[in-house]
Amino acid sequence: MNSSLSPGLTLAQMAVEVLTTADGRAKTALGRSHAARWFAAREAGTPIPVGHAAPPLSPARPAHPALLPPRDMPRRRPGTQAGRLALLHAVGHIELNAVDLHWDVIARFTDTPMPLGFYDDWVRAADDEAKHFNLICDCLEAMGSHYGALPAHAGMWRAAEDTAQDFLGRLAVVPMVLEARGLDVTPGMIDIFEAAGETATVSALQTIYAEEVAHVAYGSKWFNWLCGRDGLDPKEMFHSLVRRYFHATLKPPFNAEKRAEAGLPPDFYWPLTERE
């Protein structure tokens, strides 16, 4: 649905429109249109109301890719063309989930009063993720493939379902753990595609890498803000929530420089490399 056909929507309703659109290209086009409307209204001094809406527990998804349990996912061999395609397809799947994760956090937690700056950050992050998904789709198509051509990880939405009733838990696990992991692994992916001479993919991954720092920073900023408002110790809360909702230990090596840039000090993540 084009946003020009749905005037008068609140931001939460816009988010639900994105979440209930199945096709990846259509979902991202709608999200980018809604983001543009949000920021145009903010610049005009007439912000769109945040409102309330009922997001689905899981977003609409296209018929393909087939979603498989992690144990059934084929192993990727990035030294081959097929392996690099599989790696790129996995990145595209992550980016599409990220689009939905960011619109979901906008719609799901509207009962918690937040400054408009919170919504600015997450609309911007959702818009970035839409751009990232389309960049990866363009790379896949240039390589003779497309998003949906290969199976994908069925567990990508689990963190959202596990934290559907816990705003702090969502901020801890999604931007501050899952997206922070992207900061750790993306430089290695860039090296793989550089070695293969695939310059368009390198450029796309470099764009993603540069912009993901801000998304982790948004999570850290608003997690700390909520803890401060409620008189909670951010580090203790982060450790408690990650141990509750993230079903694994964190695994080094960590990109300490980019994590620090995003507001994640080592004493937040290193203790989570071991179970209590």
C-alpha cells in the first residue's frame, strides 16, 4: 500500500502497515515512504501523532525463502561463488528482519511514554534497514540470484517474540546484542568479497557497516535513558535481561572500537561470554 493512499495514519498504524506487508521490496518501499512522511511532518513542526496500534506477533513474510530451523541450514563455503551468494542471501534476510524489528518496536511499546526523539531514531533506523535490504537485493540480482532463492534462518524473529512484553528486554537483545554482533562480523565479510573482486557488494557492506553503528547507539541511548528514568542500574539490567532472553553466550572476538563508538563499554558484554 502506498502511503499516499493512507493519509491520516498515526505512526503506530504506519508501522503495522509495514509489518503486515509480505513482499520484501513492497515492505521496504512502504516503510521508506512512511519514514519520509514522518520526517517531513517533523520538519514542518506538525508531527504525526504516535498513536496506538496492535502489531502482529510475527510480520507478514513472502512465500520464499523457505524458513528452516538453524540445524537444517546448509553450510556456507564463502570461498566459492555459491558460498558467497548464500552469505549475501543470509545478510539480506537479516536486513529484512531488521526492517520489521524497528517498525515493531515503534508500534509495540506505545503504552510507555517516550520523547519524540525516540521515534525519530527508530524511524531513521528502519529507513536505513530498508535501504540495506534493497542494496543486498540489488547485489544478489547482479550476481544472477534474488532474495528468496535460498532457504533462510527461521529463528530470526525469536528475539522479538521473546521480548514482546518487555521494552527494556527488546532494546537489550536486538540492538545491543544482535546488531552489535553485526559490528563484529561485517569487517570479515567485507574481506571475503574484496578478495573475490566483488566491488559492488563490498560497497553495499561498507554502507551497512557504517550505518549500523548508529542503530546500536540508539539502543544503548534509550536503554540507558529508560534505566535512568526508572532508577535502575543499566549494566546490571543489561546482564539480567540478556541472560533471560538471549539463548546463548556472547562470543568474542568483539569489535571493541565500534562497540565503544555505539556506547557499549566492555564491562557490558564481556561478562556475558560465560554463563552464571
